[in-house]
Amino acid sequence: MRQCLRIVVFLFLSANTVFAESVVLKSGMVIQGEVVEKTDEHIKINTGSSVLKIPFKRMDEKFAAAYRALPEKTVEIQEVLLYKGQKISREDVQGEEVLKAVLAKYKEMSSFQCNGGGITNTNYGSSLSSGYKYITIKFQRPGFYLIVEKTSAPKSVEEIRAAWHSGEGHFYYKNKKYFQLPNAILARMGVGYINILYDFFIGCTDECALLKTFSYFGNATFGREHCYLFKQDVNSGSYMIWISKSNHLILKIDYEFSGHSDEFFARGIDIEAINSIFPVLKMELSAENQKIARQAIKDIHAIRWGLEAKTYVEVTFENIKINEELKPKDFQYPYPEDTAFESEEDFKKRFEKK
């Protein structure tokens, strides 16, 4: 049987001018696949699950002689990449040029609004908690914004976060508490991933540092849309943005992180962001005030540091509308009457030495 197999495969090999798809080793083992490389010393066969390097000295002598007689060959192997179970392709893309096109798309808008939602899964090691997110987003120049995110999960109270600016201060709401904060950076911190959309909408100069924080990851389809995927790595996690190839809009954001969600967002605040609050408050920039500011952020967000958990969130932006004029009242969140309030002056009192 072994000799018959050798003869049949050898005849197939000899009769074809292209590379054969089988090789017999000295042990009698038959390996099948596409030959993607041939040198003076070996061939490489892509079996579909792996690429095997097979030296001629390991082959049956007749197969070795037949392969040695073939011309040298190298085939570029297409990398098969999976992301969250979906096949990702890659191409020669000038990533920064794509992101500049996205930036230009958002900068030409006078307003942007959408709603949507997605899923959230948190693994606590021994248990998995799943929920759903609902979002409302409104931006309008010169600086109005309203961002509302509701997260619901079985056997838990619905969590609502909101950040808004209607021309009369920057506000943040969470857990029946709302705060008037010195600037948009602190107000929008609790809805961290939406800041990606906001930053593209606000725009920046040609030497935009934002664009350099993303790297091209690949291509995939989302619904009927062909998308570019760009990844941004941050402390304890990463973001993935899905950009439509047809209109350069961001259609979806995935993000994953370790630890508590507020810890994840808070770590995204760099020292420049911390320092930005002091001119607004007309306060001295000092190491002590920076320390107090970081603690104030922790207190506002009730951050639980060191939580052993891993979370994956996937949010889709739907019903996108652009260039529709909105009124200031459209950028106010109707918080409940029994909500506790802390004004900007109250925030400033956190810096008073006890």
C-alpha cells in the first residue's frame, strides 16, 4: 500500500509543472497542502492550519529528487487574523491618511447626533456579568455636548452616566449625584469611550497627536459596511474603532480593560488634563494641588481600585444625523429631583487645606 501511494503521488508530481500538494516522508507519512516556498535545502507546505518546513533529507528520495528539480519559489502567506471571532484582513494602508480623512469628515460638521447601544460583559473570575448599554450623543459647535449612557443588567440597578454642556457650565451625573466641574475634560471623563467621537468632532491641527495614538489593525465588515479597524492602547486596556470605508464615519467602538471601569477611565487622564483645571479655578499649579485633584476625581467617580475583573464592551452608533441645528435646551440632562448637587465652588473647596 505504501509503495502504491508513493507511485501514485510521484506520478502526480511528475506530471504537473506546478507545485504538487503532497509529499511523502521517509517515515511513510504523507503531508498535503500548498507548497509556498522551495529553496536548495527545503520546501514549506501550508497545510491550512500551519506552515511546515520540510528539509529534503527527511523526504522519500524520489520526492526529494522531484522537488529539487522544481524552480525556487516563495509565496507570501496571507495572515489569517481573528478578532472577537470575526476574520480580519489586512492590506497596505496608510493609516494616518485614513484617520486624517475621518478627522476632516467630523471637522466639517456643524453638529452630530446619534443613539445606539451594545453589550457589556464582565468576568470576575468565578462569574460572568452581562448587560446592555443605551447611548444618546449630541455635539454642536462651538462646544455644546450631551452624552448619556445607561447600563442595565439582570439583578442589578440600572446605572446612568451623563455629561453635558448647554452654555452654562460643564456637568456630570452618576448615581443620583451631579457635579458642576471646571471644564469639559473632567465632565466627560466618566463616559470615556465617547471622547473618541468628541475629539474627532472638535478636531485639531495638522500635527494632530490624536492620530498618532491609533494604529491600523485591519479590515472587517460590519453589517453591510466595509470598515477599517484602528486600535488605541491605553492603561489597563484598549479601544478598537470601526471606520466606514464609504463615508469615514465611526460606526462602532469596542473596548476592553482590566479592573474597575471608573479606574480605567480615570487612568486616561494625564497630567496635562489635570493641570487644565487650575486656570479655570484661578488656582495655583502645584504638586499638592495636583495630588488633591487626582483624589477629587477618585471621589467623584467612587473608584474602586484593584478590582479583579476583565470587561469587554461593544457599542454601535445608530441613527446618525449631522448638521441639524440644536437648541441649548437639547443639551441638558433632566436629572431627578432628589439628586445631590455639587457646584463648581464646592469642587474648589476640596482644595482647601484642613
